[in-house]
Amino acid sequence: MSKQKVALLTAGGLAPCLSSAVGGLIERYSDVAPDLDIIAYRSGYQGVLLGDSIAITSEMREKAPLLHRYGGSPIGNSRVKLTNAADCVKRGLVKEGDNPLQVAAERLAKDGVTILHTIGGDDTNTTAADLAAYLGANGYDLTVVGLPKTVDNDVVPIRQSLGAWTAAEVGARFFDNVSNEQTAAPRTFVIHEVMGRHCGWLTAATARAYIEQSRGNEYVDGLMMNAELKSIDGLYLPELEFDLEQESARLKRVMEERGTVTIFVSEGAGMNTIIAEREAAGDTVKRDAFGHVKLDTINVGGWFQNQFAGLIGAERSMVQKSGYFARSAPANGDDLRLIQGMVDLAVESALNKVSGVTGHDEDQGGKLRTIEFPRIKGGKHFDLTAKWFGEVMDHIGQPYETV
């Protein structure tokens, strides 16, 4: 029997778990299967296609615990869809006429890889499923075990994806400083844009973390640095509908009474309306290799700014985005514990030749297990019936309806 060999890759956008998950996998294999060789493909599936890998040395194994201290990915990321041949050709990753799945499979076979760990969101792990299926159909035995990474927390049927708790905490810390901009000029309107394409979980969780963080503040009575300055006056998610006229009137009353207005906006809130407006105007909406709209070109926060600023009588308005700051942070304590549990299961599953994605399965009572690839998909909506979300909305004092 040939010796097993492990490969790791991280892909998609960053999340506060990638460095720790890589470090955790290296640590766990070093503990339970120290004789196995480990490599990491640089920049995700791009590295697989190009044969660009890093051999994990004994020194790297010894220092792997250091990776828990850092954000980002120690082995690099990219967004590559192996079933999108045209995009792979355009980017110079394969030649015209090549099948990227075949190129990737041949590379894995050539490198002697028998276990592949993919750390990413639904796109990363459904791509891993495509690769595993192709390899299996072509007689190559490869065990693929993914770990679910996304700050959006929107992977079906996984209860909690890696990095999302940290992103919420760090996003709240980011906005604690930004909120002080309300003192820079009269009648200031501040929009905090938070990541979340289809799911409002992160925006809602960031608002909750910000509210909890602000509860312990002490203020000097009579001055502007007060509880009102640290309040949130509106929360807008992809799952919520709102009436522009009614909301503008409500926020205008806040501005008149207090002289400041703060709202939290998910980057996917109102996205369909904005896209329809752009396309009706003759604009071409840019999309990535997976067909997703490039949200940085949509500028949802700017749209909310344009809609509300004049209607509420703001003399100064600004959009602040916490996304890159939050997603690049090192994992917090809650995420480190979640990562450890998923990493341990991922290694156990891989050594037992069980493919899938580790996570707490919502369809099986939240049990931590290796979930079958065909059941993994993205776009899970935030559960608006969650008790904690109702408490957040009560704090804001804002009525809401589901989409």
C-alpha cells in the first residue's frame, strides 16, 4: 500500500480562521500521523493547476502554533472555479482546450496526494466536490475533507462557519472608533457597510456585538460623547424589506431630535434593486468566475447614502466599510475552539477515507459531523426569528418585515 500524503489549500475571500485552520491541521497531523508528508498549494486551486506548492518542513511543523496568532492565509488564496474552463484559460492557468478538472487531477496524482483539505466557503467546497467526483470517476482514490470558512455564516446546512464570530466582534470594534465621526460636524449621517451578500447574519451579529460592547461605557452628562452617539438607528439586511419613504421620515425625526444618524447596512441589502437600476441605465454589472456580482462595484453603502442623505437633511454623510479590517483579523477565542473541533474531525475523517465538509449539521440536531458534499450549498438566509435578533431590533426601535 502506497504511503498517504496530505495537501492543504485555502480559497475564496479571507476570513479570521484560515491561518489558524492551516496551523491546526499541521499540528494535528504532526500529533496523530507524524510520518505523513504534508504540502500546501499556494493560492488555492490556482496552485493546484500551476503545480505551485509548499512542502511543510519539520521547522514549519514546530512553529505551526504561531499561526493561531495571525489573520490572512499563510498559503495564499484565490477565486478559481475548476468547472469554468474559459476563465481558467483567460487567467493563464490552463491551455485552450484543457479541462481544468483533469489538469488538477493529474497534478494531485503526480504529487502523490491522497488526502486534500480545502478551507473555504461553499464555492471552495463545491469545487472540491466536483474535483473529488471527477477523480473518483477516473479511478483515482482521493479523500477530500473541507472546512467551512465564511464571514457571512451562510453555508447550508452548517450552523456556524469558521471566522464569522470573530468578524462580528472585530467589525463592532472597528465601528466603535468610526462612530466618533458623529462629533466632527453637525447633522452627520454615518453608514456602516458590513459584508454579507445574501445573508444578513454578519451585519446583525456585528450590531449585537457593538450594542453589547457599548453597554459598559460611562459618559460625562451634558456633553456629546454619550449613549445616543453610540446608538444604531437603522439595520438593513438582504432578508428585510423597508419602505424608503417611511424610513426616511423616521430617520429624519432622529436627525431633528439628536443631530446625528447611524445605520448598519449589509452589502447585499437592496442589491437586486441596485442591479436592476444599473442594468436599466445600460450599465454592465461585473461578475466573478462563479457568476457572483462583484459587490465592490455595486457600492451598496453609496446607494443608501444617496437615497437617505438628502431626505433626512444630513449636512455631512459618509460610508465606512469594516469588511477588509474584520475578515483579516486573527481568530478570537470562540472561533479558535470551533476551529479545533472541526480540524480534529477533519483529520480523523481523512484518515478514515470519509469525504465531506466538517460542521455542526443543522439537519441532524447540530451534531458535529463530516457532512456529505452534495448537501453543501451557499446562500443560507439569516434566521430572523432568532431571539437575539429580536432583541437587537428592539434596541434599535426599528420595525421590520421579511423579504
